Amino acid sequence: MTIPPDDRSFRREMATAYRSGWHFIDLATAIPHSGDSLMVTVFGEPVVVTRDEDEDVRAYRCLRRPRGAPQPVRCAIRYGMIFVNLDQRDHQLAEAEAPASVSIHATPRSA
């Protein structure tokens, strides 16, 4: 018989283990035009993802405090997918490694 975790330990586990990384939200095609937005819940926190006038995708955490302004969340698009990171520490989204540039030297053949 397993004992279900209490609410405090569950919140602590969510804060340390799950919020500390990049999380897939949706495809970038879900908000194709400037002014489009998407409301999602990431680990119990409401997050708004929007495309601004410069066609950049931005994410904001919706705070529940009175008169609280939306808090910016790190957001990135990789391979047509939107990722957000709720952690305040500086985690970098892994970049795809670019293949090493190979220069080919060829001499023309005489006919």
C-alpha cells in the first residue's frame, strides 16, 4: 500500500524537478499572425504565449496578485515548436550542432 504524497511535498517536487527545464507548449503554427495568443497551464501556472507586432513569440506568467503585471517567461522556438522555461535561473536551450564546414578543393580535368 502506497501513501499518497501530501500537498506540500508535491508542490516542492514540482518546483524542483519539473519547473527547472524547458517545456513544450505547442507548435508555432498555433499562433501564426501578430496579435494571436495562446493560454496554457504549465504545472498549475497559467501562461500566455503571444506573437507581437515584430512576429516574435513571447510568453508571460499570469500572476494572481492584485494589480500584478504579467511576468515575462523565457520562450524559444526550435524546429517549429514553442518551448517555455518557468525557472528564473539561467538554463540555456540546447542548440542543434551545426555540421562542420568542409571545403572541397577540386582541380578541373582536362578534356
